[in-house]
Amino acid sequence: MIDFIKEKFNEIYSADPDQIYFAPARVNLIGEHIDYNGGLVMPAALETGTYLALKERTDAEMHFYSVNFPDNQFVYNLEDAPFDKNESYWVNYPVGVINALMEKGTSFDKGYDFLYYGNIPNGGGLSSSASIEVVTAYALNHAQLSKVDLALLSQDVENNFVGVNCGIMDQFSVAMGKKDHAIILDCETLEYDYAPFVLSDHQLVIINTNKERKLAESKYNERRATCEESLEILNQQGEEFANLCNIPYSYFEKHQDKLTEEQRKRVKHVITEQARVLKSKEALAKNDILEFGKLMNASHASLKGDYEVTGKELDTVNEESLKLPYVIGCRMTGAGFGGCAIAIVEKGKVDEYKKALEKSYTEIIGYAPTVIEMSIGDGVRVLSS
């Protein structure tokens, strides 16, 4: 891959890059739509991700090129900083990061040539945007900010420049991933731990529904607003909580009549999903993958019935996967409304699973999914200089 990146860089810029960086995609193993509700989540960094080749220029221009979007090349001049948002193009992610770094006191004497290449499904829910943000922040980290600070900076870019009201989970897991480990992250305090994710007899499989979901245009922000409204109402019933994930289920049951039916369903998912993350932590500590698989299935059912963020494609993957005896767990991952699901499959049955799911999914949906074996990798890092 490094040779490929160098070759493409030389093709575009007629020079070799100074350095090549990599930031992974991430998958959330369990704990969906509770990161912005102060809950515990369990993400992991993947072996797939975003590569960035970088070379300092002799002038003040910033040149941006993506192998994935070769028809869209962009040039900015540091004299025009801070930079404005450019419609909905991918370049907003690195440009927003550069703005944020300058706000933090980073100065750029000269510009750079940037070349990006990602092998993450675009719009698939594996955090391609966070991967671009974090790899850019890491490569330009002249002020030597910590990886946690780079994750927070990247989240701020996503929220306030790109316009997606995401929580911290995506950027944090991209920055802080650890090979063969899940991260157990408290999204309220940013306290975290690592849990070994050992699948000796099983394989983690990612299924891209190939229905692209554009997060900024989805109902993601609407779900978050409903949760905030529900918290405000529940905090008027005698006790006050910092977030929904702190609310005991008994308190919710006692006061749920104050909520609309939609609000009740959303809050129920948040509180029960938090409980599933805690049970998953216990299961992994015992290397009880079968129990973890059951919790994955319960998570998908809640995301379908209470949070209503799955859709026909993701539900088809879930339902057809669980018909197969060698699949122990399957759930959507990411924001939903299309994108990806994950499954845990017996190791010797992965090829059989791919064929069976591709056949049944295509018959129901009309086009094929993409089924990929995946392993857990490290977070953002330098690959070559």
C-alpha cells in the first residue's frame, strides 16, 4: 500500500511525499446512539482506513487531492485563512481541521501537498469522516497535542464546521485504537479502558448494505434532539441527571407517562443499550463470545423497534444472518439508515456465509451487499517517512 500511495503522489505532484500517515476506520461493537447521551460505548479500530501522503511546499498554497474523488481537486492559500466551507465536498474535513489547528495556535509558514486514499466504504457508517479528520490533525500536529486532544479537535470540526452533531466516539476510537482490543469509553468523562477482543474460533465480518446513508442529511440530528428534550422533561420530575444514560430504568418507568410515545421509545433504547454495554464488558472479560453475540442481537432489535434507525437493508442483513446456525450475532453499526452491519461467524464458515447472505440479500433488496472479513487494528500512526 505504501508503494501505491507513493506512486500516486508522484503521479499527481511529480515528487515523493515527505511522510505517509494512516488513520483507521472504526466499528462500534455495541453501544449505539448512546455516545451523545453520556453512555459507555465499545468501539474498535479496524485494519482498513485513510492514508495521507504529505509534502511541504515552498509557497503558501494547500493542495488537496483524493484518489477516491479524482475529479475534485482543491487549492487553498494560507493568506485566505481561516477557510470557508466548500459546499458538501470531502475537502471540508481536512480544511476544517486546519482551521481548528490554527485557532489552537498552530502556525503554518508554508503550504502542503496532500494526497488521501481511503479503503473505507463511503457513507457506510465506519467513520470515514473521522478517519480523514484525525489523520490530518495527527500529520499537522505541530503543537504536539495529545491524541485525545486531537480527537476532541476533530469532533469539534465535525460539529461546528461540517455540521454533523456527532459524539466523541468516532474520533476517539480512530485516534486511540489498539490492536486486538475493544475500547470501553465513557463518552461523558472520556475515561477509557481496553478489553481483549479474542475470536479464536470466530471471525468478525463487516457487511456493507451498499445503501449509502448521508449522515448530515439523515435523522441522526433529530434523534439527538429528541433525547435532549426527553432528558429535560425527566429532569423536571423530581431528580436531575446529567444525561439519559445516568437514569435508572425504574425512574424512567415511573415517569414515562410524561413523555410522548416517540420519546419513550428513544429513552428506552438508550437506557437498555447502556445496560447491554456493561453486560458485554463482563462477557468479554470471560471470553464468552456466545453471550456477546446474544447482546449484539438484542441491540439490533432495540435499534429497530425503539430507536428506529435500521431500515429494510440493515434488517434484512440481520434477519438473514441469524437464520444461519453458524452466525452467533449480527447488528447494525454506526448511525444506521443504511451503511454497515457486523456479524460474528464461525471461522470455518465465512465463505459459506458470504455466499448465503449475498444470495438472500440480493433476492430481497435487488442488489448485492459487500461482505468483508475484518480484524481489529491500531489507531492513527506514521507509516513511512
